[in-house]
Amino acid sequence: MDNLFGCLDKVKAEETLKLHAKEYVNDALSNPKMVTAANRKVNQMKKMIIAACAILTAGITAIAGYTLCETPVNYVSLDINPSIELGVNVFDHVVSVNAANQDGQNLIDVKNVSNLPVQNAISELVQEAAEQDYIALDGSSVISVTAESKNEDDALKLQEKCSNGVNLAMSTKKIYAAVYADCSDLSLREEAKGMNLSPGKYKMIKMLQSLDPTIKVEDYADVKVRDIIRKANDLLESGTADLSEEEKQAISDKIKKTDKKAQGATHKAKQNKGNSGKNTTPDSTEAGTVTTDTAETGVETDSEASKAQKKNQGNGQTKNQKKNSQVLTQDYTAGTTVTTSPQTKSKGSATNKAPGNKGNGNQKASGKGNNPNK
């Protein structure tokens, strides 16, 4: 205490002020209540500071989480001729949707895929493309999906999910098409934006340019993917590409693989054509309408195949009626009237004409036939 007061004496201030300070300190130290009150204020201040820090931390976490969910880190291009780019977050959910051409805009005007898992989003868009007749009935369409990421492993995983989405849509709508799946880094995306193209289609056109440098991007901006694939195949077969054998082989493997898928899709479409549940005539320059398997849906149509089937059924019924008439005549001659159809009349049946059937309760007596009462 003396040391404290000694320190106060060294402070340059009015004597009255020093005296009041000494009295306050003396009273505070000698009065436990004042000490307790002071400690409470300090504790309350600490609690308030801790609460404020907790609220601030929660706010920062919420903002960071929202930003993480709403910020695209990877991208996916879907190209048929409709071209659409989807931005996906770290959880592979769609957070942005942009059309690269008018056909793509036609799809997203009808189908909202925001916040969907990317696989489901691709499936929904492909199904909508089928509904709007962008996918041909004959299986000749090529559906391209391109995954864009800084990380190659992430791009491959995203590519697989997108391919699964396309296959899901084709299975759901009973349609057939070849799937062209590819990956790209994000640098290509910036170049494609400058050309008003989706990165997927832009990469395919650059592939054509590597085979034929005279090709211009704008000449293929609105061309369907299947036609780009066909052009690439023609250029490879012509042998005029100025590329190394390794580069040619890499392109050839992709193109031939896609061409093989297209042939398989066309073959399946032909097999399924006779049983289509939705059979409309497609425009000669545009893709056809979706077909649905009659065997699975149970929906009948007036297609040529079903008409022929009905005709055959009618001819079969006429023959059966004639046969039935003959059976009734023969049995009546024997003294037994048979009322069952030819399908139920079999050897050994209770209604058949047989020597051992006299007196059977299922037979009706008529005329002088085998009447057991006589």
C-alpha cells in the first residue's frame, strides 16, 4: 500500500486529485464488495468479447460456405446442336447455366437444371433435347459432353458423370445416339468464349483445323456434332492431314470409336422402329421425335407393323371361325352339341366325341344320338 501511495506522490497532479485517488483506492481495497463488482464487470466484458468473436466466426463461415456452394470451379459443355455450358461447384452441383446458341437457349427456357447434381442436369437437358426433336429417330445423332477443369483427375470424374447422365436420358426416353466424351483445361474455355462457342464444340472444330488448316471456325459454329465427326473421319481417310503419326492415331481412335458407337445406335434404332410408342415423321433437315418401346410401355400405335399384325390376327380369327364351324357340324352329326371354342377342345376332353363319353354330364342329348336314357 505504501509503495502504491509512494507512486502516486511521484505523479504530477493537483494535491486534491491525488488525495481523492488515494481515498478511492484505499476504500476499494478495504471493501470486498467493490472488488467483487469490479471483477464482475471484467468477466462480463470477457463474455461479451467471446460471444462477439463466436458470432463473427459463424458469419464468416456462413459467407464462405455460401460462396463455396455458389461459385463454379469446373464446367461442362453439352453439344448436340444445342450447345449449353454448365458451371458446377465443388460438390458437382450446377450453379450456372449458359446457352452458347439459340438452340441451347430453347432448352434452358423450358428446363431449369440449377442446383441439380450434374449427372441429373445432363440427363434432364438431353431428354428435353429429345422432346424438341434435336435427336434423330434413326440413331445417327452424336451427343458430346466435355468436362473442363484445372485438375485432370477431376475432369475425368466429371466426364464420367456426364456420360452417365446422357445414358440415363437415352434409357429413359428409349432413344439411341453415340456419346462423344472429352476433357479440357479451363484455358480453352476463355478462347471459346471469345468465339461465342461452347468449349466442347470449339475443341472439336480445332480438331478439324488440325486435320485441315483451311477450315474456319465460323463455318462450323452452327454445325451439328455428328457432321463434325463425319468431316473429321473424311479428312482422316483422305490422308492429307499434316500431322505426326502419333497425333493422327490419337484423333483417329476417338473418331472411329464414336463412329462405331453411331453405327451401333443406328442399328438399335432400326430394331426398335417397329415398336415405337411415339412415332412421328421427322423433318428431313432436323432431328426426329423420340421413340418409345411399345413392348415396355404397352401403348399401341397405328404404325405399319401394328396394322400388319392386326391383319394377321384377323385372318387367324377367320380361319378359326371356319374350323370351329366344321367341329360343330361333325359333333352334331354324332349326336353331341359342343359349345367350346377350338382352343379349349382337346383330345381327351369331356366335351370331345369319344365312345367312352356316353352318359357324361357335360354332354347334352339331342335326336337319336348317344342318349343314355334310351
